[in-house]
Amino acid sequence: MLAARVLRSTVSCVAPHVRRNISSSSVLAQKQTSSGDPNDLIQQLFIQKIREFDKKTKSAGGKMPDVDPSVQANLDKEMKKVATQFGVAEGKEAEFSKFPAFNFQ
């Protein structure tokens, strides 16, 4: 009788911890594929949109794809403003979109 009571109290104390541990570690135990979980639809959609944007960018020659002329004019205006602010020559506005090259001697 006493052993059954001790066993019941032990089970009631340990059971929530065991359930919590199994539920949290079951995510880690799932087999991952190279592109992530095949059931993760949001991740698949994100990767699909990135690949679609990459194709559009390459077909547009490295410029912004599907852009309005007003947006392009606004970008050009802002680039000219930054160029005059930092004293960059007129034809060298593309320097802002490139990472600077450092030459240490």
C-alpha cells in the first residue's frame, strides 16, 4: 500500500517533466534534409522567392527588377545628392554600391 502510494506520487511528479522533455527533444530528433524540413512551407516559399528575384535581377542586368521610372529617378537623385555631399566625381556614382578595396603595405 505504501509502495503504491510512493509510486503514484513519483509518477505524478516525474510525468510532466518527461512529457516536456520528449516534446522539446522530438523537434531535434527529426531528420533534416539539405533544404530544411520538407513540411516547412514558409521556408520553401522564401527560398522560391529569393531564386525568382535572383533570376529577375540577372535578366535586368544587375539593376533593380520591376521598378517604376519614378522610383529609379528618386534613386538617381539620392545617389547624386550623396555624391555631391562626399565630393565624388560625376561619373563615379557606382562607387557607392561597391565595397571599398583596401591596400595595406
